[in-house]
Amino acid sequence: MLGVWSTEQVKAAEDELLARTPSGALMRRAAFGVAVRAVAMLRSQTGGVAGRRVALLVGAGNNGGDALWAGYFLRRRGVGVTALLLAPDKAHPAGLDALRRAGGRVLTADSLTPPVAAALGAADLVVDGIVGLSARGPLRPAAASLVEAVDAPVLAVDLPSGVDPNTGATHGPAVHADATVTFGARKPVHVLAEGAVRSGVVHLVDIGLGPWLDEPAFSVLEPREVGELWRVPGPDDDKYSQGVTGVAAGSATYPGAAVLATGAAVLATSGMVRYAGWAADDVRARWPEAVATGSVEDAGRVQAWIVGPGLGTGQTGRDVLAEVLADGVPTCVDADGITLLAGDPTLWDSREPDAPVVLTPHDREFARIAEPLGIELGDDRPAAARALARRLDCVVLLKGHTTVIADQDGRALVNPAASAWLATAGSGDVLSGLIGAALATELDPLLAAGCAAWVHERAGMLAAAGAPAPASAILAAVPDAVRAARAAR
């Protein structure tokens, strides 16, 4: 897994490393990594480097120092470099001196003067070194005016300025980078919320922090891991050993939810799918391989349940949810199931002790079930998901552009999305089917939810192919998404 560390963890590790490193060596190492990436970005435009122009947006402190030293290395490659100093009296002295000695140009940029605007307009690349990991809040007006004037590709130093380093949230003007070079470890800003979008492609430069880093704050599943964990039939398998998934979903009003959730479980290579509910005829018509009955008690034994999509929130839906929770197998509770639990917490009493449950709320569903417990969503989504998971003794998959999955033991995964194509009606029903199928294989519930989120996101990308796609197209792309994961092993 790709680890992600909080800024506090990274700073503590940096302090340990700095105590063992000659003065200035660590900054020059980091800055050289920025310069290497800048050269690659310049070459991708025309193939050449010498004579190209780079503008550095330089703030106070070490982040600005990284940008200045990167400018020094770029000057040695024949690049024309102009440093725009937002706080001239606080610019990093050694970095500023090195850039000047290398022939770099330096301008005061506390406002968008004509020379500053001209330097930005002539730049083939802009390096964002305005603020670092200690900064909080949006860009100040002077910096915001410079960023607004940028028309060239942007390379951010460590993080896009104006984005919260620990939550990825923005509350005002912020840099939108095409790429980010970060040092030693990935930070939450690179994978969470708006920060995941504004960071662009993240490039990690190893500066030797590894020995002093704690366990990561959370992790990102890599495709090869999903491929290794995702259950596919072996030579000794039969339909029962591959996992039997039960689906309690849909109603007369929402039969499509049942069709989508059942289809996802079928296409995710469940050995058998048993459907129980009002939409049995619709499910049989679309998925003849599913065993469809009208009630949970008639469905037969399963290794996992999916309950809630399109179920309804009346007494019938309540009874179905209670019966599924009492079955004692791993269960994915989605949509109306979450609403029912929020409205009547005594439904949790139906749950068999120690039976794993995965809740899959979007933001509004999260609020319904969490706020009565005193848990606010806020900007720190991993913290909120962890808090709810601990309180309810379950796994919480918090939907969003970045999906956050947390369990009752404090473990957390994130799945950054490459697009917003999954924001469409019925997409969540597909995800529920995938989670249920993964749970039926006896996979760790946290990993089951994480793998399902990855396959779901990849299926959305494949279905969209650059244009919006409905949930049925996302469903059809599930086998190709699984193949992509398997191919990455």
C-alpha cells in the first residue's frame, strides 16, 4: 500500500533527519528533485530546456527556499529563471543568494506590477513555492492575484499553496497545480478532497525520511494489491466456495436498485447470488443466473448480505434490515438501510455480536446517522469516518470524490478518484454489490470495501471514456475493471 502521513508525522521525521544532516543539504536535495521534474515538464512541451523561462512564486521560509534552490539548478541547465518574491525580507537567504549567483532574476512581487505580470506572461512553467506544510487558510490577496495571472503549467513544491495540508480542503483562493513534487512521504493534501485535484500528478522524492516515519495515518491500495486480493475461481472451486452473496434491495418503486446491486455481485465473480425482495421478477429477467426469491427467509444461506438500496424506509424495509442483521454474516448496509438505522438506532440490537458491518454513506447519510451521536463531518473526513466506525463498531465507507474507508480499530484507507464520473444515479448500488461480493469471499471487511471502491472507480473511468456514463454502463465495465486489477499483479 502507498502510505500517507500527517504533516505532524512528517515534521517530526524531518527534525530527526535534519539533526543528522549537514546544514542546507536536505533542502538542496529536495530542490534538485523539483528541478528534475521542472525539466521533464519543460521537455514535454517542446523537447528543449535551454532558453526556456520559469517563474518562481516565492514565499517566506523553507518552501520558498526549495523553489529558489530549484531555480538555481534550472539556471545551470540554461533556463531563464525569474523569482517573484512575495515577502522579500523573509526570503530564504542562502537560496536567494544561490539564484542570484547563477544569474537568476529577482523581482519584488507584493503586488501584480507590470514587470511581475510580464514575467508571469512569458513563463513556460511556474513553480509554486508560496507556502509549505505549516500554512493554513487560503492564499492572501497578493499571492492570489499572482496565481490568478498564471497561464502556464504549474509545478507545486510539496503541496499546492492555499490548500489545507492535513485535510485537502480549500476555503478560498488556492493554487491548482499540474504536478506536485513532495518530499519524503505523501501527505493528506495529495489524496483528500480538493487537494487531490489541485495537486495534479504527485511525484515523491526520497530524501531519507523512512527510518523516522511512524505508521502512516492512512493508506492507498495499489492496483496490484487489489488484483491479488480480489477473489477469482481456482481449479478446486465450485459455486459455493467462491462465496454466496445475498441481496436484499429494491422495491416496487425502485426495482432498478435491485437489478444494479445484484448485477454488480454477479459480475464481480460471486459463485452464487441470491436475491430476496420485491423486484424478484425484474432481477430474474436481467440476471437469470441469480437465484431470486421474494423474502429473506426464503433466500437460503449466504456468506454475506447487501441490504438497503431502494429498499424503502417503511415497516417492510425495517423488518428486512432487522432480519438481515440477525443472520450473523458480513453485511453491507447502504442507502435506505442507513436511513433506517439513523431513524431507529434500536435496529442495531438485531445485529449478531461480532458480525461485520460495512456502512456506505454519502455526506447527507453520514450526517443523519452521525450527528445524533455528536460526530460532525467537517473537513477532516478520515477523522470523522474513524469516529463513526469506532462508535458503531463497524467499517464506514464515506463516499466522495475521495472515498474514505475506516474501521473500528482506527485503520483507514483512501481511494482518490481520477474523475467525477461516478456521481450518477445508481452508481452507489453498483458499489454495494461489489462490496457484498468481496465480503462473501471472507476478505477482511476494510480491505473488501477498499478493493470494491477501487474496482468501482476504475469501472466508472472505463465506462465514461471521457464522457458521462449511466450506472448501467458502469456495471457493464466491472469485469474489465477486475481484469485491470488482475493484470497489475
